[in-house]
Amino acid sequence: MLNFLKDLRLAIRRLRQKPGFTVVILLTLALGIGANAAMFTMDYASMIAPIPYPEPDQLAVIWSTIHGAKAPTSPGDFLDWRRGNTTFQQIDAWASTSVNLSTQDQPEFFNGWKTTPGMFRTRGVRFMLGRDFVEEEGEVGREHVICLSYKLWKRLGSDPNIVGKMLRLNGEPYTVVGVWAEDTPESRNPFAWFNTPLAFKPEEINHDERTVRIVGRLKAGVTLAQAQADMDRVAALQAKTYSTDEGWGVSVEHLKNDFFPKEQQRVYWLLLGAVGFVLLIACVNIANLLLANGIRAQKEIAMRVALGASRGRVFTQHLIEGMVLALAGGLLGMGIGYLMLRATMAVMPQEDFPAEADLRLNLSIVLVMLAVTTVAGLLFASIPAWYASRTSPGETLKDGGRAGTGTGRHRLRRALVVAEFALALPLLAGAGLALHSFWNLRRVDLGVRTDHVLTFALRVPDNRSKDPDQIRAYYRQILDRIKTVPGVANAAVTTGIPIQGGLGRRFTIAGKPASTDPSQRFFAIFHAVTPEYFQTFGIQVLRGRAISDQDNASAVKVALISQNLADKYLKGSDPLQERLVIQQFIPGVRKPGPPAEWEIIGVFRNVRLDFGREDFPEIVLPFAQSPWPSSSFGVLTSGNPGTMTPSIAAAVHSVDSDIALAEPHTIEQVRSELMVNDNFMALLFGSFAGIGLLMAGVGIYGVMAFSVAQRSHEIAVRMALGSERDRVIRLVVREGMLLAGIGLMLGFIGAYFVGRGMQNLFFGVRALDLAAFVAVAALVMLTAFVACFLPAYRAASLNPIQALRTE
């Protein structure tokens, strides 16, 4: 213990004597540790940490299942599950909803939830004001109460006496009964501004419309297996009782921290691997610096060994010095990690991150980072410590001033440089693939006009009329009013915004064989549109004609199809001679109506969906023949569409003062929002790769500078004998570039495996993406050249006479 304290004091004293050297190592390690702390915090909070509710092991989600696939549940099944189970304390249902909230200025649109009374108590959600719903508020006629999120409470003026006051939602009065606490996941959820009771009307209690999601709390001591067996029993009874439940099962799972889709989870694990590479590069870099420093101190070490110090003691002293650096760098790294995390959260797409995630550096993360720091310290300190312990005092003292020029030590330093570049290339390749994917998406031709188009939706409440004639008249009146606004060139109604997707439904071709299994029939995205749709959105009709005013409710049913639908399902036939068999869309009814035939009158150019990644087949129907209560608008403007929202909103409110414009965006904004996650990933990969490349560049610079210093005698002799300055530069640069080149070749192996892991996660990239790999390889070699040229130029600037005299 006494020796340890003496070695610790010696290590601290030695590091204080070399402030520049110590600062470089601390910053290098802090960057590596900080990046890992920030990324691990994100992964831990979103995929590993327990959910932030009381007794989380008792919480479970319950799914309806068919053929192994999970789905929401029907209201009838939910009520049977609630009555028939014996293993749950409580089972609750919830569904997404939206409202038009009347305010003093104009109505505002908000997303929220409908929940059965008690769901928040089941989850353990706390209230800042008021309470959760009571049981009787889940009955039809008594459900006009509302709980507000903390952010909506702030938006409405932070009234501490708001409980008991009335708000107008969709034109009807609702009483505020509670406000969620600020630090609850529900208040952080960007899609949840409020909740109202989920009350099922008699006509809504069925067993085929699967519209609600289920969460429950198990009774104390009940296992998941017991709950699964219990729910299987209930589901078996349902299958015998209701024909619509035949083939359907049930799945009980713990409510856990896996809110990301599997593909997104893979991306975040890849990012954690990327910052792991950053830390490895930092460790290799520090090992090189410590090795170079140890070589400079070989004469001192030799004297100590000659005076009786054991090799084990020398090894321990160097190892302690490395661990002191590691712990100090780890503490600094945690601070840098906190700053990186704050910066990441500032640019992170909040809607893509689970609200339950607690993005703070907690004890678990600190302990993990402490372990990582210790391993890192052992990794970068052991190699120079081992070399220092093998010092031969006789040879070193006899060698005098040219200590450390041995072949073995040169070989190790060069190997470490090769390792840095071999590690940097896969990291850069990952960033290159992410950037290439983002570039590919930006260049995709969406098939629609991206300039001068404003889009928004009108979320008409369920209590409005579902009469088709009234729906048609309502939207035609608003459309005509919008067209009178100065600066509006055209406007159209559509049930779905192009590039965002729409309602998917199965269909068949009239007169051709169709599968008896509805799930195996042809699939397409459907839109019902007014005649102005194609001109407003700039969608080109390739064959036939577009929808006209003559395609009204009393005319022959007609449809247009996308080119990819014709290529996929009508290959070898004339699409304009075919008819589609489609189940009709009945306003206000989720279930499809009876099938009808629709004559194909035109083929239009493909529109890219799914963030520009996919060409889904599409079918467009006349809005007059298939009206829908809640629809969207596209407005073509002569000027900047973003500035016209107030005047267009005023036109809408002149027809209907209770309806807000939901999510008004230009097409370019829609595209950018759909790509925000790709942008974020490219930014993260690029940032971490930039740090790794900087470290690799610093590493080769340090090795070449040290090599030049060690070879100053040789270089001076060469120049004294007439060697030209350019030749000396080439000599030094060639050595460094050779090391970088070897590292590059080894790194291509890792880059290939990175490409294989990322090709299914990013758009338009392959495992061997030559464009991305060539670009990053060129960047690596340019960095190596600059790092080698600087010490080479300094070496070529030596005065040979002065250098020989000094030597």
C-alpha cells in the first residue's frame, strides 16, 4: 500500500511536469469517453432502462394476434377480456384521437388520447392538479371531461384554478378535471396533449373493428405465463362465440422499454458501436503518445533499474500513471458527454424518441462509464508499461542520446498508427453510407411538385353529419372560398397528402381470378380527390384523362391508377380497358362497404411514399363518388406558401369557425420532416466519424513528428551530403502514407461488414458502396498526407550543420 501511494504521487508529479502532453491525452480520452457516455445514455434510456412507472414488472400490454402478427383489439374483445380474466388487477384501453380546441383567437388542433377511466392510475401517472377519470365518466353521455398535459396547461395560460372550468372541444363543452405532472412521460409525449374518456357506444361494441390498444396491471404474484394461459382461455371462448374471432389469438407481454421499431434499434446499436470505435482510436492514440514519452524517458528508467528498481515496479509505475490519466480523462469525459447529450437532444427529432426515455446521466450510466474508463486505461497503459519494464539499462545508457531508435519500438509505433487508420475507416464508412443515403433521398424525384404548395388537414369531429351530400357540399364550399384568397392559383381536396401515404385497401381486377383469402389480394394506397388534385400537386397523367367535374355521384364510378400498379398487376393488358373491384368507403364507418366496380380512366406517374423510399401502387377515386368526413387540402400558390397560412385559415373559418387547420406545411416541409430521422443519423455518424478521423490524423502526426526528431541526425547527414529538400520531404511523407495505406486496406474489411449491417437500414446503399467508400478513403489519405507533410516540411527546413552540432 505504501508503494502504491508513492507510485501514485510520482505519477501525478510526472504528469504535472508535462502539462502539454497531459492535456492532449486528457482531451483525447475525454472525447472518446464523452461520445460513449452520450450515446450509451440514449441507448440505455430508450431500449434498456426500466419503464418509469411504479412496479413496472406488473405492467403488461395485450395484443390480438393472427398468423403470428400482433394487432390492436376490438372494443368487444376488450370488454370480454376485462370481464373474463382472473389474473389482472385492471385492464384498460386507449386510442389516439384529435380535437379542435376553441380559443379566444381561433381554433387550434391538438392530438391526444382516449382512455378508459383508471388507465393512468394503472400506469401510476401523477397529476399536478385534479384527478384521473372516475369509472362513471367512461359511460356514454358522461364522458365530456378532459385531463390536460402540462404543456397544454401552459399553452392555455397556466391557470392554477383551471380544474372545473369548461373548454370547447369540437364545438362541445368539456370540463377540465385534471392536469398531468410536468415530469411524466405523458407530458413529454409530443403526440399527447390531453386525454378524454373512452366510452363505447352500443354500435361501437363489435368484435371485428380492431381500433384500441390494451394495457393491464397483473395481480401481485402472477407470472406472465399464468396471465398468458388465462387470456388464452378467454380468447378460446371468444372464438367459439363470435365468428369474427375465429383464427385470432392473444399475446401478453411485459410493458418494456422497446418503443423503437427493430430497424431503428439496430441503427442506435450501430451508433453505439461507432462511438466504441472512437474510444478504441483514442486508446491507440494515447498508447502511441505514452510509448513515445516512455522512449524519451528511457535513460531515466535505465538509471532507476540500474539502481535496483525491479521490472515489476517499473511496470506498475507506468500502469498507475496510465490509470491516473484514465480516471481524470473519464471524469472530464462525463462532463463532455453531458454537453454532447444536450447538443444531441437539441437536434434530435423529439417525435421519434420515446417519451418514457429519461435522457439523464444516472448512476447506472456512470458505473458503466467508470468500467469503460478502467478498461480503456488498462488498454492504453499496458503496452508502454510493458515496454518500459523491458528496458535494458546497459544498452540504454551506452546508447546515450539516441535512445528509442530500436527497430522493435519503431515497429510497434507504426503498428499502432496502422491500427488507428484501420479503425477509422469503418467508422468513416458508416458515416459515408449514412450521408450517401441522405443524399440519395434528397435526390429522389417524388413525382409531385415540391414548391409553392401548402397542405393541411381538417379533422372533422365524429359528431358531424356523415351524409355524403352534406360532406360534398361542405368541402366544395371551403374549396371555393380558398380559391378566392389572393395569391391562390389552385386548390384541391384529398383524403391523403401525396408522399405521406394514405388509406390502404385490398382490391381485385374485374373478370380475373381472385384469391379466396382477402389478405392475399392486391393491395394499394387509396386517395379520393377533387378534379383539381393533379394540377395542384403537379402529378402527371401519362395515359387517359384526369378526374373531371362530370365524375359526380350519379356518374359511372371511375378511377385512376399509378404506373407501378399497372406494371405490377395489369402487365400485358391495356389498363384503360380494365375495371377494379373495390369495397366502397362509407363515410364515418371503418368497415368497408359492399364491393363495386370502378372503370380505369387514366394512369398517372408514380408518387414516392414512405419517406421517398417506396413506389407503392396507388388508386385515385373522385371525391364526389367517395366522400370522406375528415380530409386534407393542397393549395397551389403564386408566392411563398408558408406565409399564406393565416389568410387561408381565415377563409376556412369563414365557413366553419370550429375547425382548425391541422398540421399546415409546405410539401418541402413535409419532405424534410419525413427525412428528419435520416438527417439526424447522418449528423451523428458524421460527427463521430469526424472525431475518429481527427484522432487518427493527430496520431500519425505525432508518430511522424517523433520519428523525425529521432532521425534528425540521419536527415542532417543526408542534407549535408547534398540531398535535396524535396527528397527529404518525400522520404518522410512516403513512410507515413505507407502506414496509412496499410491501415486503409485492413480497414476496408471492417468497412465491408459495416456496409452489410447498414445496407438494409439506409436508402440506396450497398454492402460495398464504392461511391461512399472511395470518398472516405480519399478523405483518410488526405488527412494522412497533411499529418505527414507538416513534420516532413519541418525536417527539410533543418540547418544540417546546426543539427549535427546539437547531436
